Amino acid sequence: MEINLMQQNGTLNISIIGAVDNAGAEELKEHFQEILNKDFKEAVFDLSFVPFITSSGIGKFLIFYKNVVAKGRKMRIKGINDNLYELFKSIKLDQLFPIEKS
């Protein structure tokens, strides 16, 4: 799994490449803690190249979302494959933050 960050105009673009398995979820947790210390207004995730994500990975996204909102910031997903999109909608993540297909 690879994570790339690019920041511009208060938006932090976070691109995740590769499957988010249980080991990847722990790696995400570490990256999310670093990201929360950065100065941004909105975190935008690109999951276009994430073929699957475990429940542990989804849990890390939920914790990250909770921390982002607590700091008065926003989060959204822009770029997601059909399978993940359907999964995220089925567990109602789209009601917490915007999820847009590519």
C-alpha cells in the first residue's frame, strides 16, 4: 500500500494505492495521526486504486473522520471503485461524508 499527499489552498489530497488489508489498516492509522497534525481545511481521499478494504480499514477511516470533525475540518472521498462505493453506501458512510465516484 502506498499513500501520497499533496496540499494546496487548504485542501489536503490523499491518494491511497493498493489494498487496505489488516496490516495496511495499521499503517493507515499511523499516517492518519501524522495527517491530523497538518494544517488543512479539508481532507480529500482518492481511493481509485484501492481494490478492497477490510473492516479494520473502514474503522480507521471512521476514527479519522471523527477527529477531523472535532477539529472543525471536512473530509470527503473523491474517486472510488464501484465495489467500494456500494460497500460504503451499504454501511451508510455516505451519510457522514461526501463520496464521489471518479
